[in-house]
Amino acid sequence: MTSYKELGLVNTKELFAKAVKGGYAIPAYNFNNLEQLQAIIQACVETKSPVILQVSSGARKYANANLLRNMARGAVEYAHELGYDIPVVLHLDHGDSFELCKDCIESGFSSVMIDGSHLSYEENVALTKKVCDFAHSQKDYVTVEGELGVLAGVEDDVSSEHSHYTQPEEVEDFVKKTGVDSLAISIGTSHGATKFKPEQCTRNADGVLIPPELRFDILSQIEKRIPGFPIVLHGSSSVPVQYTKMIEQYGGVMKDTVGIPEEQLRKAAKSAVCKINIDSDGRLAMTALIRKVFAEKPGEFDPRKYLGPARDELKVLYMHKNKEVLGSAGQA
């Protein structure tokens, strides 16, 4: 059993309370390798932003649970080395079972998500409560994120063909019965780089797909029912056109990609939405820069020479998100 405090980590409770009151959202950046972690910590230290290091079940298998735990410890020490001790959370993204959440808690995670959104309402309540009871009983309180509503799209181990909006009339009962610390909701975001079908969108003069607006009316109803309660948005990558075009320029295929406009995410971050998940944007930035290096230097075979530029671009992307989209810069 490893407590997250031994690793220098914090849970999300105080961070979310400050974010809700301050009108900003804390970045939850997914990672599974060294370069991603370096970029996240560099960007968040330079912008003085708190950060949630987010690990999916698939990423944990890919990177190894013991290595990930020590990478999180190293991230805290790296931030200190860079000159600013930002709050760092290690969070399980889309945990699908009590056993997985328990294992992560016992290995040093300071926060876990239990996603029972694919279950019936009663089963979701029971599973989420079971995880909360265990997490909250630890000597060092571990925070738990639950989910109501289903996001469409595919990303890592998460897949759903159809989305189902969160029902505002369920949220108060769910929070009360489970004891959950934050709630992921579905208001139109979606997993992956193709978040909407072309027929759901309009096109601007340049032919770029414009997605439908997020359901801020549902968010408003939820806020009224559970005022001040921390809300989470998944599937919130913006899918920047400069990266999809670069991927295609250097031989990749990115068909009908469309993300969530950044101005909508900034609007959401000023509400009770205090955690915004971003994964696909980082994948696109890395892939674009790696493809560029391979195209311009076909003889290159030193991983540092193509992963380094990818890491540097990730840092630029994350600094932009903290400053211009989430509003988390300066909040550490």
C-alpha cells in the first residue's frame, strides 16, 4: 500500500473548490510516456497551473503500474527542480471496475474515476458508492469522480457509438446516494478526434466543419440542482486544424476531424466545470511533429530527434490551454 502523500501528490478536493469559486478549470492531461509527462510539467510550471496527470486503464497497462507511480513521484520532484511546486494529482481516467480503482488507490493514485455510465442507473449508483466508500476510508482521503450520461466516440479503452445527455433530474440523487466528489456529465462533448458526424455540423467559408454548440442549458440545470458541486467535462479536445493539416501534409489521413471550440470550453470553465479532460489534442500535436521530422529527415533514427520536437510542441499546446482556454494559469 502506497499513499499518494508519500509521492508528493494531492487529491482534487481543495483544488476543485478553488476552481469553482475562481471560475477556471484544472487541466487533466492524459499521458503514457516520458515526453508527454515532461511537456505537461514544463507547461504547468511555467504557467503556474495546478495539474491532473491522467492515466487510463490502457495507459497503465502500456507503461506499467510501477513505472507510472514513480513517474508521478518524479513529476513532483521535476516541478520542484524547475522552480515552482505546483499541485499535482495522479488520476485514473475511466476506471471500469471496483478492483481497478482499488488497485490504483493502493498503488498511490490520489484520485480515481469510476465510470458506471454504461450500467443501469441503480447499478451505477451501487458501483460508484462502493468505490467512494473504499476511497474515502483511506488514511489519506482519495477523491472519486463518477459519471452520469454517455459520451460517444472512441479513445483508448473507451468506446460508445451513441451519446446520451445527462438527465439533470438524476444528479442530486446520484451525488447524495454515492458520496462522489465530482461528476462527469454529458452535454455534447465526445471522445476522439472525430467528435461529430459531418451531417451534425456546418462548414465555414474555408470548408472547416463547425460543430453544434454544447448543451449549456443542461449544464445550467445541473448547476441549479447541485450548486457549487464540481463538474467534469470529458472528450474536450479542440482538435486544432493546424495539427490535422500537418498530419495530412506529411502523409497521414485525418478524415472529417472536428473538436470542441475553445471559446465554448472557456465558457464552460467559468461555470461549475472545474476539470476539463484533454487527450486527443496532445496525440495530434505529437503525431504531426513526428511525421514532419520523418518527412524532412527520412534518415533520422534517433528517437530523441523526433520525440524531442514533439515534446516541445506539446508544451506550447498545453501552455496555450492553461492560459487561454482553461484559465488555470497563475492558480497554482
